[in-house]
Amino acid sequence: MNNKIAYKIIRDLADGIIPLRYRSSVIQWLLSDKDADEKDSAFQNIWEQTEGDDSEIEDSLMTFHERRDTYEARRNRLRVVRLVLRYAAIFILPIVVALFTWLYAADHYSNAGEMVEYCVPDGQTGHIKLSDGTVITANGGTYFLYPREFRTDKGIRNVYLQGEAHFAVTHDPERPFIVNIGKLKVKVLGTHFNVKAYTNDKNIVTTLEEGKVKVYDSHSEATLLPGEQATYDRQNGQIVKNNVDADKYNCWIKGSLNFEQQTLEEILFTLEHKYNVRFRISPSVDLSRRYTMNFCPQETVTDVMDVISELSKDLKYSRQGKVIKLYKTERRKYD
């Protein structure tokens, strides 16, 4: 495999545009020793393209370089770096940069500069209260990176997200709160909103309940008012605004599921994180088919799959432990 192909695969996985049916195979390749040189070269290229404008991360990197002698003395930890690099396509890249720094410099941070990694396993939800009083509710399969203490000498409160989280941000007009999701940023002063941005999602969806937020990257931006939603296309960088019922997009906090004309591919992604299962999908299954469904907190993944099978007529599934196989049945023709 040449470097260009390796780069394209890793870039697409990091940007969330690898189809679900190929994701497991790509991750297995990523974690293997196969094409190691090509993968390392691709990671290096992606790393160099990552925009880093967070001063807290830059300060941490400076500390890391100052301690390079200590790092060299602990070369046996290089295998940990390699593992992190291989997982880089699973995380949003700014989070990986911060984790790389954390691995070797966390013990040298001052309390104000220490970055904390918070991970929520699939099938669970988590709650965090930040030093400024902001409350975060994180969905299953979410990675969240934040400073243990927001520095008083910094004018911005920066956090990093990969996954889905609901934010109740403490109002502070002197220090805007910014959620970093790859190239996209969500900037607020004090508000309630939801962001869905799993690595496998083709779009990053920001839904505003209260207040006002600005969603932007280096090329485009949109300002949201309550009841508005911004959908950011990771592939072309375009932002589309819509009016929505915001409550439908935070119902996961109470354990409910709400699908409004969502593709089967999007639904299966959600089910993986909600119920901690993994899907094995037959190539014949049409993942672009759309469904509108609602489920209460007490309903199980079996209940959801039964409804999908009933609505589809030609789809069946089987389950063994945490693995669900989805396949298409042949319709019989009668004379």
C-alpha cells in the first residue's frame, strides 16, 4: 500500500465518512502491524494539518518539549505512543494531540494547566461539573477533554469533544466557552445546547435550547437562536440551519430514543452507543433507508430491532452476546 492510499483511509475515518460496514475492517487494519510505515507517514501528515490555536494545549506542548530529556529516558513508553497514534483515526484529532501531550507531561502540569480526559463507555451516560460550574451530560461512547481548572489569565474556556454531549454552560461574558470538535467550534457565553459529533457521524449536529451560539470553522459560520439546529458536513465544510423541536434532540439524557427520518446507518450508530452492541451487516442491506421511530427508556435493543424488522419486512437479525447480525431475506414469489 502506498502512502496516499493509507492517508486517504485514515483521513476518511477521522472525518467520519467511512461507511459503517467497512469501519471494523479499517480499525483492525489500523491496529495491526501491516503497512506500519505507510500508516505512520499518514498520521504525521494529518498531525501537521491539524489546526492548533488553543493556548492551553500549546503551553502543555512547550512543557513537554522542555522535559524531552525525561521522555528520552523513558523510551519503553514509546509503545504507548504507537498505540495512541494507531487510535488517532478513532478520536477527533485535537483530542489526540492533547492525549499525546498528557501521556508524557501530565505529571508536570500545574493544577491550572492540567487536562482531564473523561470517557463514557457505550451503554452508559456520564455527568461532569467543570470548575466554572458548567454541567456536561455525556452520552455513551463519548470522549471529553477539559482543563481541571480554567485558568483565570486566559480569556477563553476551551474543551474538546468526540461523541455526544449536552451542555449547560455557566454565563461568563469575559470568558467565552468553546467546544472544539475537529475543525468545527461552537462558541457560547452561557446557554443550553446539544452537540452530536461521533467520529463515525458524517455530520456534526448542534441543537440550541436556550441562549445563543456561534458554530464555525475557518471557512463558514452560523449563529443559532433557540429552536435552531446547525448541521455541519464534515466532508465539504458546509453548515445548514433548520428550525427543530430541540427537546427531541436531548431526549437521550432521560434514556429515550427519537429518530426523525434518519437513515438505518445513523440509527445503528446510535444503537451501538446506547446499548453497547456491535453490528455485522450484510452487504445487501440498504443502509440509506430512512425511519421515524420513538422508544421509551425501558425498551431494549431487541425491541428496537423487532420494530425495524417489522417496518422493513425484508430485514432480519440474529444476536449472539453483544454482536448483532443484520441481513436481508429473500422474498418468495408465488404464482
